[in-house]
Amino acid sequence: MTRKRLIAWHITLGRLASWLMILWALSGVAMILEPIATRWLDPDFPRLGPVAVDPAVFLEPPSRLLELREPVASITMRQFGARAWYEIRHLDGRVAGMDARTGADASPFLTTAELSEKLTGQLGGSRWKLASKPELRKTCDDHYRKDELPVYRVPLEGPGRVVLYCSPRDGSVVKISTLWSRLFRWLGLGLHTWNAQYLKERHDGPRLGKSGSSHRVAIGSKIMATPLTAHKIMSQLARRPSVMCQAI
């Protein structure tokens, strides 16, 4: 009776593990096919470039640029409409702005109104338009995991439920999120890696310093290692009959 019960448990656990392996394999295939599928399923989206700069506006650099005593990583000319400024990136990552005409301190980033005006003009005549004002984000979200921060998040009305992530420095699009790309991301992080919502923040470097983060990382590592553990158990169970036969 005990042997029959153990055999029944073995068969039941084997079926559950098999379904787990099949689900794991199919979700992994979905991750691999994501670039091909999104190009095929998503509608053609207009190319949105950065704001063009007219060098004639920058007649000569302000005197303050020549007097900067703190070493800088780069100085870039930026312009939108009648506003022109120098973007000064320091070695420690700080970004400052300086008016190109007066040398006064200026915002190094496009404002919400400026970015809205730029996108409205570039999307004119297309099937998309702004659904709401751009939102300046200083942290990553579920669909944006790039290094450039801050970034503008801009939801659009139109096919594909497009959400743009635009650079506040020049308005260029750094990432396009669509309904299909979000679905494939869910298949990847949700089903394939078993990455629960509270584990997604582990992909954001600045958040690792939060209290309790090490504890959640430990839990996440154990959860995400479960498929590998199941695979190891299955391989050991599959080897047992052959080992017993050799012993006989």
C-alpha cells in the first residue's frame, strides 16, 4: 500500500514538474522571439529624432565656460526654439545648464511644455497623439531599465498603446514600449524567471540601498532558483532506474 502511494505521488509530482518545464521552455522561446514578433506585430511608428541645433545661435561661448575650474566630462550645445544653452556634464555625473547668450544658470533639460511641443509637431499627421503630459521620472519603472535618468515617460493615444521614454536632454526617444513588448516582458520576467512584482526593483541599482533589500534579494534568489532545483530533482529521478538495474 505504501509502495503504491509512493508511486502515485511520484507520477503526480512528475506531471507537475513536466508542466513546469514545458511552461519554462515556452516562455524562454517567447523571450528569444520577442524582437522578431514585435517588429511583425507592432504598427510602423514614425521616427522621432532629437531637437536640431543651429550653430549660428552659439556665436561664442560665455565667459563663464572659460573660467570653469572644476573639471568637466563634456560640454554640449542644446537648443529648443528661441532658447539655447550649454549642457555641462561633470565627472561625477551631475548635469548643469548655462544660457548660451547671457552665461546665466539655465535648466539643462527640456521642460514638459517644450517636449510636448516637440512631440506634437513630429507626430502630426500620424496615427498617434499625446494622451497626457510627459512625466519626468527619476527612477526606473516596470518597462524602462536603461541607465539614462531622469527620463520623460509619455503615453500616446493610437495603435499599440505606445508609451515613449524620451531623453530630457534633447528630446530623443530612448525606448518605445508597446502592448506587445509589455506582454513579452511579462512572459519573460513573470513566467520564465519567476520575477514577481516586488523582485523587479532588484534590477534598479539605486534602490538596492533600501532597508530590507538584502533579505528580499535572498528570497528572490531562492524563488528564481526553483526551476533549476526541479530540473535537478527530475534528472536524479530519471537516473534511479538505470542505477538500480546496474546494481542488480
